[in-house]
Amino acid sequence: MLALATSMLGACSQTPVAGPQSWDITSGTGQANPQNPGYALVRLNSHVIQVLAANTPKIAGAFTDKRAAEHIRFGVGDIVGITIFEAGSGGLFIPADSAQRTGNFVALPNQAVDTAGNISVPYAGTIRARGRTALELQQAIVDGLKDKALKPQAVVSLIDQRSTSYNVLGEVKSAGRFPALASGERVIDALSRAGGLSGTGNESWIVFEREGHRSVIPFGALVDVPSNNVYVRPNDTIYVFREPQTFMVFGAAGRQGQIPFEAWRVSLSEAIGKANGLSDISADPAAVFVYRGETRRTAELIGIDVTQFEGPVIPIVYNLDLRDPAGFFFASNFQMRSKDVLYVSNAQAVEVGKFLNYVRLAVATASDPLVSAATIKTLNNNNNNGGGTVVSIPPAIQIGR
């Protein structure tokens, strides 16, 4: 009987369950060190919703220079075309016997800007091209020829733009390197030049990189939030990859397992709906939890003491109380993220019912030998009185002898 009592006391921790109880999460008693359970518990309220909304993944704000390229400047490797004009024949470039010429100009052979950033112009010598616009380079050539040619003028054109280009890579139809346009292009324009996405928009992610800084957003955030559609500048890199967004559901929900977003964003209320809601016979509506890792900065803004945690990602368990009518508003404004874990704990009454069933089963199991022995004695007494066969009691279940 002592063993039975001991097993009954431990029944609460041994009854079948899909995950931790709500009191284990809220108190941290499921951990070896309740004072430092290894996660931060955050109850959803209007302040938390506002902080999370302001710190969603985005391009806007991640880069200080939002302007388009004001001028296309020459760089190493660019192919430059130069045409020089003189006021009349008999000058430096136009001979006196030029009656059959179509004009008083000469086109120099195309040349690349060398590794030192220079080009070479006859009679003007070496002229720096890197970092200059076409107008600035034209003036530099005229300045080099003005004392030698007859009222010289120059026209400079960019034949092959190599140094001021950007890259579009990954899941696009025509990946490659594209010359930046002086008129200005935004990220969506750049994707259009690359032929557009090769996959569906709700499964596509955009990596935007500039000067060592990187930002990653879903493609939907690029379309729906205009501030994310920033201007592309020379040497930027846009990488598109495809990764379906999913979240996991466990516990007392109508559906468990991995569930796809099937959209570029899903709120917590929509996620619960995709999981067929809460189980009305087992779920505790006050014990809806979302497991997620947040950056240290976001955790600080929420009000978490991040000194208790190491590393750049803070493990957080968000608690939604749907017994509170305002909880449905919080759920509608809380945006799920890919790989979030949604867990719904059982109601306490369900666990009490499991415990009572466990006790009933244990008591019934312990009393079975007694009932069997009494039944056999009754049969033997009846048989002895009537002359019937005596039923023997196995030694393993003989009671009181």
C-alpha cells in the first residue's frame, strides 16, 4: 500500500500530456533552476504588440542612404568612348585637306579605365577618369587640349558600364549584373530587370546587401510596405531565395503539426484558425503560448532583463489569454513568424480528470487480488456444501494465510 500511495503522489507528473502544463511555463517549475528557467515569459499586451510591430524585419531604416545614384561616375574597368571636335580644319586632329569629311571631329578608339583610374588622350596625356562624371571628364579633356587644338570640344560616352552595376541573384528568371541607371531604380525595378521572381511571392525572401550591411525581408513586405522599396545604388546585391513559411502547433488545438502560412504574413488569430481553433474539451484559453527567439534589442524594448541571457537571440515565450476579451485584439495584431511554435496547454480540470482516472485504475488494480480471492472462497464453500470440485487459490494471491 505504501508503494501505491507513492505512485499516486507522482501521478501528476506521469499522466500523458502533449507538453508542459501552464503552471510549469508561468512559474518555471519545469526547469532544474526555476529562478533562471532559460526563457523569458511575456504576456501579450498593447505595449508588446507595438514594440514588435515597430521591429519587424525591414529594409527601410537599415540603410542611411536612401537616395538614388545622383550621377554615374566612371570606375576601373569601364569602357569609355571619346569624340573630339575642333572649330575647323587645319587643327590638331582635323587636317587641312578635310573637304570630304562629314564633320570636324575624330572618334578615338574605345578604351578601358585602367587600374589606376586613368585613360589616355593623344596630346593631352593621362587623364584621371575614376570618380568623375561624363561632363567632368569632358572638361578635363578640353583643358588638356585647349592650348594645342583649335577650340577643342569633347563628348564622352560610357560604352560598357562595369564598375557601377548591381547584382541580382538567386530565384529570379534572369540573374546577372545590371548597370545602374542615372534615372534611379528601386528594388522592385531591379527585380523586373532580372525577369521577376521564379517562385511564388509568399514563399520568396529578399536579401538586400550594401557595403557589408544586410537586411532580410519577405517579398510581401517589399510590396505592401512602400518604404522597403528603396533605391538601388551601384555595387548593391539583391539575392532572392525561396523558403516556405511555416509554424508548428502542439497541445490542445484542433490540429497539430507543421502548418504553412500560405500567405506572406499570418496573425496569431489566423494561426489559431488554421489549427482549427482550441479544443473545447481540453484547452485552457488562458494558456496559449508562442515560442520565439528575439534579438537583444527587441527584448530590451519589451522590458526583459537581457543580462540573464547569453548570445544575440533571447528565447521568449509569449502568453496569450483568450479568457480576456481584449486577447482577441492582441491575437489579431500579433504577427507570426516562420518557425514559431504555437502551444496550447490543457485546462487544469483535464489534468485533474486524468489524475482521478489514474487513481481509479491504481485502486482497481490493487483490489483485484482481494476480489479474486473472495470469489474463489465463495465458490469453494458452495462446492463443499454441494460436493463439487474444490477450487485452489494460487500462492501468489493467497490473502491472510
